[in-house]
Amino acid sequence: MKIAMVGTGYVGLVSGTCFAEAGINVTCFDIDEKKIELLNQGYIPIYETGLEKLIKKNTVSGRLKFSVDLANNLQDVQVVFSAVGTPPDEDGSADLSYVLQVAKEVGQNMTDYLVFVTKSTVPIGTAEKVKKVINRELKSRGENIKFDVASNPEFLKEGSAVQDFMKPDRIVIGVESERAKKIMTRLYKPFVLNGHPILFMDVPSAEMTKYAANSMLATKISFMNDIANLCEIVGADISNVRKGIGSDSRIGNKFLYAGTGYGGSCFPKDVKALIKTAEEQKYSLEILKAVENVNERQKSVLYNKLNTYYKGDLKNKNIAVWGLAFKPNTDDMREAPSLVLIRKLINAGAKVTAYDPVAIDEAKRVLGDTITYVKNKSEVLKDADALILVTEWNEFRVPDYKKMLKLMRNKVVFDGRNIYDSAEMKENGFEYFGIGR
């Protein structure tokens, strides 16, 4: 079986590699010639656990290739995945120009029946737009080639994306014909041997499922952050509240951790896009608007705690930051809460020194030389007036209290992920501030 994966970003690169690992012949395409050249040389542009090893293995086997030339490589391709970006426009709606450009190129160059699959997150109704573009191009060529358009949203978690793809909870596919269903069933057969289902449905429902899933998870995060803030006011502990409600099987214990807000490439963009989709239909998603507002407010919670602690005077204070990526096991800095914190600290005249196990290079690209970057978690603590934990990497979970006491000027810790025990911190000589405690 031969497929084309258009777009070598996070979704495309992980998906294409995992398909190749299952024995499928995959060519990943991108318009960025430099990126494709580097991939062919073995350079991996993103950090994702286990991905580099699989890419090297499958390129050596010949099952995984990289190219910029989609037009001349569609022969015998049964499935074309569009995994290009759908960035938000200024009004919050998803920009479909890249998706439609892929559809245009496929329509101009396809030689036989294929299934065009939207893999990246796209608004409801995108499949119809794709279909019109392909039909228009075929008509201009005087061709009457049959094709199908399907929706196959991804549900990958950064940091565990390879595992999520290889052993999915479920696979959602929207199709309009039995022919497309048969091809997609064969394609995904290696990934459902664990007994988890392929959920076939109509295309609009598949498109909506992705947005609804991410919006539900974002809602749980903002709800817990809102409750955490109230806990601080009334004297409750959000950690105990989380255990109390998470033991209810109707609620479950996932995504109930209070923190500094959600970030990354999916939740912020998808919540905005779904709100915009509703507005286009003259409907207002009031809950999601509140989710977005709470999240934006929560990204400032650590700065506000620190600013209050120092009575509004942060000028020339040395602030140590542990963690820059929006979550552990990734170098993704998109919409990261650390960016809001750091920019506020800089504007207040503070000096920021930061460490992250894998996101330093990406942070340098985003923040430039506005802060100091160090190579280990101890170096960042030297003469620090405060330590702020933003990302809960494993190496931060068991700190060396004696070393911290020697290095830090002022022994105060702001824990943005509640990974430390407040009593233990105090016993070891630190002032401690968590979220919702």
C-alpha cells in the first residue's frame, strides 16, 4: 500500500513514520526544501519520544521517503493525507489556504482513484471545500477521475505521540463511500489489533469530533484552574479536591490538575476556531468563551504571585525558571505559559535565567537573548531571588534541597504544577507557593 503524507510538521511526521513502521510505503512531502533536505540527511526537526529512532529505521528500509515533489509522485498512491498547518486567522478562524492548495495540486496531478484525507484539524465543512477544489481542477483538465474525501482527525498527545498512534484509544474516520471505508479499514488494520475500535461516521461528525474532544479537555483544565483560584481564597486545597472529584466515575481523574493554563499547538487554536465556527452560524458558545478567558488569566498566575510576594518591586531581581516547553517531553513553545510569565518579568525589570531539558533552542528562537539560558537545573539557581517551576519535567520532581539552599539567595519557590509537598518544602527551609493551595 502506498500513501502520501503532505506536511512534515508534528502531525505529518509522526503519522507518516508510524504508517511506515506498520509496513506501508510512505512519502512525506513538504514545500520547505531545506527541511526535506535535512530530513533526508537524518536531522529531525521536532523532539518527540521514540520518533528519531523510527524515522532512521524506516528510511533505511526504504518504506519512508521525503520529497518536495508531490505533483510527480501521485502514481499508484491510494491515500493522500493533508497534514499541513491550519493556523488561526486574526479573527480566530482556521486558515485553510494550505489545505486547499494541497487539494488543488492533487486535482491537477492525480492519475487514478484515491482518497484525500484531512488529517490536521480543520473546521466543519472543509471536506466539501476540498471536494470542490479537486473537482474544479479535474474539470479544467477534462478528466473524470473518481475520488473520495475523508476526515481522519488525529488525537496525539505531544510527548507520547508515537505510542498514541501505534496503540490508539480509538480511530475516528469520516467517509462518504464504501470504497473509501474499505481502503481506510485496510490502512488502519495494524493499529487496532489491541481491540480498540475504528469509529466510522459521516464526514462533518468526524470534523466536529476533533474540535469537541479538544474543547472538552480544555474545559476541564480551565474549570480546575478556576476552582483552584477559589480554593486559595476560601482555604481549601485543590489537590484534595481533585482526589475527591476524580474518584467519581462520572467525572474521572484525567485532566484535573491545576496549573498555569493550557498551551501548545492544539487547545488554544481549536477552542478559538470552534468559537468562530459557532459565530458564523450565529450561535454563541458561552462555555468555551469562558474557558478561553480563564486560561488567558491563568497564564499570569505565577507572575501575580511573585509580584505580590515582592510587593510590586521586581526590578533587578534574579528569577530562576525551571521548564519552558508548554508540557514535558516536547520542545513545543507554542502558546506556552512560560512565555507570558517571562515577558511580564522582563517588562517588570527582572533578570530571568531559565533551564529546560529540550526546549532551549526553541526558546532562543522565540525569546532571543532577552533571558539567560543555562545547561542544567542547578546552574539556574545561582543567586536566585526566587525559583519558579513552570513545566513538570521528571528531573525536577525530586530536588536537592541542600544544593538549592546553598545556591539561592532567597529561599522561595513558586510551584506552577503542584509537584512538591508544601510541608516538605517548609521543613527544608523554603517558602512555598503552589496553585490552589
